[in-house]
Amino acid sequence: MSAVSIVLNAGSSSLKFQVFDADGRAGTALFRGLFEKLSGDAAGTPARVRIRDGAGATVHDESWAVTPGHGHEEALERLLGWTRATLQGRRVAGIGHRVVHGGRDHAAPALVDDALMDALEKLVPLAPLHQPHNLGPIRIIRRLLPDLPQVACFDTAFHRSQPELAQMFALPRALTAQGVLRYGFHGLSYEFIAGSLASYDPALARGRVVVAHLGNGASACALEEGRSVASTMGFSALDGLMMGTRCGAIDPAVIFHLIREEGMTPAAVEAFLYSQCGLLGVSGLSNDMRVLREAAPTDPDARQAIDLFVYRIVREIGSLVAALGGLDGLVFTAGIGENDAATRAEVIAGLAHLGVALDADANAAGGPRISRAGGPSAWAIPTDEELAIARHMSAVLGATTH
Ligand code: ADP
């Protein structure tokens, strides 16, 4: 029987996973699951895992009393045990990980070894809220199963093709040399979209495209011939568009103000800008677009939060179109981009000067093409970062075993 590969996407208290056929050809996962509440707390809130098969039916649902500080380890032991029991006889060929930061040296996925772990550890200060959670499970699996190949896939890698100017800040060279650069994130999503464009419109795949990845985290990327030439996220995943709970681009002087006038510590400012701003901060209600859409007709703050979200997207797309020198197509993806027809329509209305003409019926129907003929085309296309990782794994593992 063919082997399987497991893709992990680890957060601070959660662990998402998908199980694929290891040959990388499968378009959908065999299983997908989510471990939640892994941090443990004084109230003894149990951790929970739910696993669904490829058709979406729940095949496993379990809660357990997590040992504080060991939640991810317990989750991984359960995942490996469940995989062995469920996929009897099928070997696990490897585990692939979404790792937020690959720094400037990693422009491609890499097989995990000691040297790579040392290098990725050094990048923790560049992504302190994400990188440690991505590296933790890799370390645990190395301890539990030292011979199992693991592949790290970086959210920054796809953007290393950007021109030098697109990656630079206007800072003295010593800081640039230290790695204070615009890295860009959501690279696995952009790579997946760039790779799927040809199946929708072969000419567009070779053209100038802006992709708007609008989820809880949101960014946009300019693609030329399928390569990233500019993106809205910069040194961190805080920059660029307004997001669910992150502020996006902000005048750095606001940070001095919060420290000096509001008496906040740098750590408090960081936590605040990541978790209390964006749609949540402006609406005072929720970071969830579905909740805001429902509230907007009667709640002016919810309405304004959506309006600002759209306004910021339109402004940033204008900047990316300038970097591209024109626009052939616009793609919406991720939770909001794929599902919220109203956001797509509002963004396209703001881009009328570029000649993008909404096809309202196609947009309401979910696309994929949501624009009328003439002018740059617009699309709603689902992304699949886990499948992108699974494909990378089969390429990396294939290359190392043949
Ligand atoms: P993450 O960055 O956490 O992966 P997602 O890509 O899942 O986020 O996107 C989450 C966002 O997508 C939320 O704001 C959610 O409200 C929104 N969303 C999901 N489904 C819909 C829908 N049917 N209509 C409008 N918004 C949706």
C-alpha cells in the first residue's frame, strides 16, 4: 500500500493537520483534523481533537485533560497513534511543516536537520509570535521518531524572487545587512494560486496578477509570470492590509505614542497590535467577517470596520499595480476572498478606474471568474496551503530517496 504524508500547521494552542497520499498527486487530503486548547489552563479546560475524512464526515472526536506545557507533545503522540491505527499498513513517508520564517537564505522547502534547526531558531526574533510554535512540533517529532524525514516549508520563501528594491526598507545598510528586510508572508498560498492559474486562464498565468489573500491574516501579492515581485506584508505579518485582529500598516510613531503616552511596554504594544486591532478593534464587535456582515446594516461601527478593510485593500492593490506596471488579473482567495461576495464586489467597485468590471451574477455564484469580458479579469479561487506543502514534501523526499 502506498505511503502517506502528514502536513502540520502549528499555532500557539492549536495544531491543524492533513494526511495525504505521499506521491503528492492527490488533490484532496485523505483526512484533516484540528487539535485545540493545547495550552492547558488553571481551570483545566480539556484539549480536543476532531478528525474528518476526505468527504467531511467526522471520524474521530476526543477530549483529554492536557498536561500544561505538554499539549503539543500529547497531540502529536495521539496523531501518530491514530494514524498508525487507522491507516494500518501504510507507512508515514514524512511530515511537512508550515514554518512562518525561512529568512533570506531559504527560497525553497528544506529537509530538516540539525543545521537547519539552528538556522531557523536564529529567526525566532523576527517572528516571535509564530516561529517558536512552528519549530516546537518539529523538535518533538525528531525526539519521538528520529528517522522520520521532516520538511520545512516557509511562508517567506516564495517572495525571495522579489527585486532587491521591493525587499528593502529606507534604513542604513548595516540594518539591511542584518536582515531587517521586507520578507512577505502567505507565500505557500500565493505559490499555490500561481500554480493553479494556468488551469483557469493560461495567458493570465504569464501576466501581471494581484492576489488578495483575505483570511484572518490578510495580505496581497503582485505576481509577474507567476513569480512574486511585491507584497503588502513586510518585516512581519503585521504589515500591509487591515486584518482580523492585526492593524496592518501603521505610522511607526503610533508605537512611540503608545509607549510614551499610554505607558505600554514594547511587549504589550506588540500583543495589542497583533490581537486587539483590525476588524475587531475598529468594530468593537468581532474579527469575524460573517459576524460583521450580519451586524453592518444596524451597527455603524461594524459597517465602518468593513469599509476600512475594503479601503485599505483598494489602496494597497493600487500600490501593487504600480509595482507591476499594469494589471491583467485580480484573484481573491482565503476565507473572506473565497466566500464573501460582498467584499469582492466592494473592492472591485473601488478599482473601476483600472477597468475591472464585475459580473455580479458570477460573483454571487462564487466564480471562479467574476468579471465581465474586457479589462483586467477578476477571480475567486480557493487556496490550499496544506496541499502546497504536501506537493513540496513529495518533491523533496523523492529527490532525497532516488
Ligand atoms: P485564517 O487566516 O485563520 O486561515 P481563514 O482563511 O479561514 O482564516 O478566513 C477566516 C475569515 O473568513 C473570517 O473573517 C471569516 O468570517 C471569513 N469567512 C469564512 N466564511 C465566510 C463566508 N461564508 N462569508 C463571509 N466571510 C467568511
